[in-house]
Amino acid sequence: MEELLEEEKEIMDSMESDRVNKVRKLLMMSKNKRIPLSKIHHCRLLLGIPDDFRDRVAKYPDYFRIVVESDGKRILELVNWDPSLAVSKLEKEFMVNEEKAKRAFKFPVKHGKDLDLEVEDTRRLNLLNTLPLVSPYSDGERLELWSLEAEKYRVGILHEFLSLTLEKRASIHHIVEFKEELCLTKHTYDMLKKQPRTFYLAGTEMNWVVFLKDAYDENGGLIDKDSQVIFNEKLYKYAQMKEGELDSSVWKS
């Protein structure tokens, strides 16, 4: 167990730069570029953030500032905007494979009357409203709440948020944690249901988990595994062993 704890600490230390950038990107997506530290700490396992992150931020005064409000709540604020980080995973994919990115989402045009178009012409007309998505690093508050542009923004926000997670998935409880900061609505579940090409929803409407489909292979396995995920799988394997199996494993190692 001591060796496992040391191994996990080494992983946390080696991935610190990556985790710092994740939090910077999360703040850059958030309303007013600030999030309560308690919320980040509560979802730390989702993002692979170490338990002592609240202490580690002091090492990065060029990136973060902690503000203590009158009620004692500690808020993490972004100090500097970094344009190189304000590029979503989807935008990067679009530059590599434009056609694949175009097929990822569907925002069909609601026609006032039947235009009697051929299938290909309908596809082309719908494509006008499909891309580009509104960048999750833009100001979502300025958008009209129920406009198509605002929905594209919220879809983009969820896609980018999931791309920052260790396992490219999150439960409703994680998403609700950042609902206000990410300008989401109570209709997030219904919104994601309309994008089955990109998101997979498991569970009921009141207790669901959303997955980024492209992050998983045909057998349901995560394609690119973070070092922390690999370690967690190793830990789970030990946890499922019986006493005799564990003794044998330790002896072999």
C-alpha cells in the first residue's frame, strides 16, 4: 500500500502541468472566469486533480488568484487569458478532419413550410446550421437563452468539459456542480439526447451519465488512457483480489 501511495504521488507530480492547464481551461470557459474552490475540489477525481490542489495553486500566481468573499467562500480566479489554450478539442479535430467534425452534430433547420427539397439539398441546407459550433471559450452570457447559437454554445461547452475529464464522461451530479459557471440549463439532458452521434447517455433522466462516444472503442474501452486512469485500474485490480491472490501478486513482484 505504501508503494501504491508513492506511485500515485509520483503520477500526480508528473501530471501537475497538465492538471494546471485543465483548471485554466475550465476557468476560461466559466462565467466571469471564476469558480469556487470547493466545487473544483469536489470534482477533483473527475479531472485527475490532486487532493492538495488548493495548496498547489499558490505556486502559480501568474495563472490563479484566490479571493476570499465576505461569507468566507474561497474563489479561484483566472489571472491571465491564454489564447493558445482557448482552442477546443472539437476545433482541433475540425482542422484535422473537417468532414468528420461536420458529421458530429446535427442542428436541423425548422422550416416554416415544406420546401419539397431533394434529400441532398436538405442535407446541404441543414449543414448551414450545423457548423461551426460556438466556441466554448466565448462569452455565453451574451447569447439569447433559447437561440440556436446558444444551444450550439452549450453543446460545445459540454463537449469540451467532457474532453477535460479523465475518462471522457461525467454524471449529472458533476455537470450540475458547474451549471451556473458554464451557463447550462435544466434541459441539458434533452439537449444531449439530440446529439446521439457524439454523446452516449446512460441511466435515467434524473440520474444519468454522459460519454464522449469517440473516446471509446467498439468494445466500450477507453482509447487513450491517462496515467491516472491506468493507475486506478491497477488499484481496482488489487482491491478485487482475494487475500491469497494478493499475497501471490506481491511475492511475484
